[in-house]
Amino acid sequence: MSHHHSHHPGHSHQVTDYNRAFAIGIVLNLMFVVIEVIYGVLSESLALIADAGHNLSDVFSLILAWGASFLARKAATEKRTYGLRKATVMASLASAILLLIALGGIAWEAVGRFSNPTPVGGMTVIVVAAIGVVINTLTALLFFSGQKDDLNIKGAFLHMAADAVVSLGVVIAGLFILFKGWLWIDPVISLIIVAVILVGTWGLLKDSMNYALDAVPDSVDIPALKQYLNGLESVERIHDLHVWPLSTTEIALTVHLVVSDSKLDNRFLCDQQQYLHDHFGIAHSTIQIESSTEEQNCMLDNFTPP
């Protein structure tokens, strides 16, 4: 009986260094919070002051995501043999929940404005919201490339993209109210924005929950994986196949291969692990080889009568 474990540090889904992106995003958004508070007080706009509080919560979300990406690099210990990689999954789940709470607050405010329409407070609010569009868009773009491969980065991206769209909605609503006097346009645009952002947020929540529960990531085609392993030379069958996410960027696999040729060497194992890495995106794989006889003995040894 033999087994082999592999870790490929050069895998394209490894933890990417987003320190610069997080630092720039946090500084830009903190500056914008200060601008909103100053102009909110000067223009006596409660909306701007409230939005400053909302943006401050997004700064917290960025810090959360940054902290998780930092923890993911911590070395494994005897207590935590996988290190703290799962922190990225917990951060993406927290981001999804925070986004849903924020969307609920926006929707609640919008519904209230149908019965009690409130004009967007003049050109000051429109200009500050336009600055918000630029800052949040720039911050979102910092995370754009990584959001397809990393749920934690996707959470940060969605927070910033959502803020950019909300600020754009304020600008559009403000212009309509300023030039047309349509007070109803503000809550309508707000609800449309909530609906659009909800789609992405729901996907993030679902994926984060699946990752937290060690479900197979969508990027791994299990039927194709089984077909490949069963089709290997000398392999009679496979069992105990497990695939799960170690973090938002790394996938692990364990499997037992029952073979007719018990003399397969480490070269065979290394070749399979390289193939799993290159074609299925699996960074950590542990493959155990056992002959048909060994499998039966193992099953008898582990059998406990009722």
C-alpha cells in the first residue's frame, strides 16, 4: 500500500498578494468618508452623513477581507494543520451577509420614500455622490481581475461595485429631481439598484456557504474527474474520493485507487498529481494506491460486527 501527497506552490489559484489594492482602497474610501461628513454637515444633508456611515462599513469589509488574505498565508501549526486558509471563506461569507443587510436597509429606505418623498439635497449632494462613483469604481477595479478566482476578493469587489452603482443612482436621481421635479425617481432607482446587486450578492452567499460546508467547488467537474481516475492504466476502481476547498483559492483532493498492478511507483503518482493540478485546478492531492487483496484485508480489519 502506498500513498503520496502533493502541494503545487506555483498553481494559478494560489493566494495572490492584494496588499496594495487593499491599502489603496481603504485610504481612498476613508478620504471619501471624511469628504461626505464635511459636506453633509455644511449642506445639512442627513443623506450624505448616513451614506458616510455606510461607506465606513465598507471600509470595515475591506479590512476584513484584507485580514483574511493575510491570515491565509500563515504557516500551518500542530493545532491548525491547514493553517488559517479557511479565514478567507469566513470573510467572504461575512461580506455576503453585510451586503444583504446593506441592501435591506436601502430597500427599506426606498419603500419609505414612496409614501414620504424626500428630495435629494441639491447640487452639493450630486457632486459628492459623483466623487463617490469615481472613488468606488477605481477601488472596485483594483479587485476586478481577482474576483473570478477568489470569493474573498469577489466580496471586496462587490462591496465597492455596489457603492459605485448606489452613488451613480444618487447622481441620476438628483439630476432628474433638480431639472424635472420627479421625486418618485429616487426610490425607483434605489430599488432597481438593489435588485441588480442582489443577484451578485446571492451568488456570493451561496458559494461562500458551500465553501464553508466543504462542498466541491464549481470549477471541479466531478464526473470528468471520476472518468479520468477510473480510466487510468491498472486502476480497477476508485473509492473514498473527496474534493473540498482549503480556502477561497486552493482545492484539496484525497482518493484511493484500487489497482491490479501493485508495483506502481512514485512516478505514476507524481504524474497523476500534476495532471490533477493542471486540468482540474487541484493544488493539494493525496492519492493512496492499494491492490484488490489489500483493499479486502483493509475492509476486514475495519469491520466491526453490529
